[in-house]
Amino acid sequence: MNLQELIRQTFTETAETQRLAAERLPDTVAAAAGCLLEALLGGHKILICGNGGSAADAQHFASEMVNRFEHDRPGLPAIALTTDTSTLTSIANDDAFEQIFARQVRVLGQHGDVLVAISTSGRSLNILRAIEAARERDLRVIALTGRDGGPLAGQLTSRDVEIRAPSERTARIQETHLVAIHALCDLIDRQLLGIRE
């Protein structure tokens, strides 16, 4: 297979994954947007965590909330738990890497807040521990997963929402997560600003 064929294959696979996501995910993305909007309107905040590319997604989502998405509006309280290297490294060094998000959730999370937990496999120990901490603090959880949802899916309750990308491949899952994040931002803005178009 030549380079051009590989590139075509990548775009084709991405398009097929997005088509499947468009069929399967609207209800769960809408439910997640409702959960986030309820928290924000109640004066609460969003805590977001993930590893690697999912850490970048956490930061991306937080930036869209705190600053703006496509329309000017007051900033919305969202914190990416992936950004403070001093906090992350001190927790990892003094306790364990699997506690880097859980410790922050226990300190920053309050009843009414929402934890957005991003894991393509649903198996990241530090994400699983963060969800356990969210339970202790009575936070609802929105999980962005892929594959079969992994152990993470088993930690969710009826109060939570799972947005599971319909793919086995990490790259396709991450692409779907980004689209879902943009959809969440758009739905929140439209409802907060009364945009009907």
C-alpha cells in the first residue's frame, strides 16, 4: 500500500467511525450536556482528567469552557486536572501515579460538581481512582471511553453518562472524543445563550 492509499484509508476509517458515532451517540451526548448545564447553572464546576492525548482533550475542553467556544459569553468554571505539573509530580512521587487525579478530586470536588473522565480504554488506574474519589465527594461522572468501556464502564451508576466511541482504535476514539467535546460545548452555549439557529 502506498502513502496516498494509507492516507485515504485513514480518512475513510475516520469518516466511518464518525458516521457510527452520529447514529449511536446523540442521546448520550445530549444527556451529558444536560448534566453539565445543570451543574453550571447551579453554581458548580467541571473537573476534567485524562492521560496523554486524553489529557490534551481535558485541557482543550477546559479552555473552551473558561474562555469561549464559538460565541462570546462569560467564562464557565472548568478545571483540567492535568495541567499543574508540581501537583501531579508531587502526588505521583509522594503517593502513587494512580492517585494524581483522585487526590485533586478529593480536594477540589464538591457536591454538585461534575467529573469528566476521559479514557480511550476505560482501564487507566488513575482515572478509575478519580471516579472512586468522585463517588466519595458525591460528584456525577461523565465518561468518554472507547472499545468496550473497560472497568470504567462498570464503575458508572444511573446518575452518570458514558459517551463510548464506536471503535477499537485509539486514534479513532480520540477523534470521536474531540467531536463529542465540541458538541457538548455547542449545546451548552446554545442553551445558555438561547441560540436557536
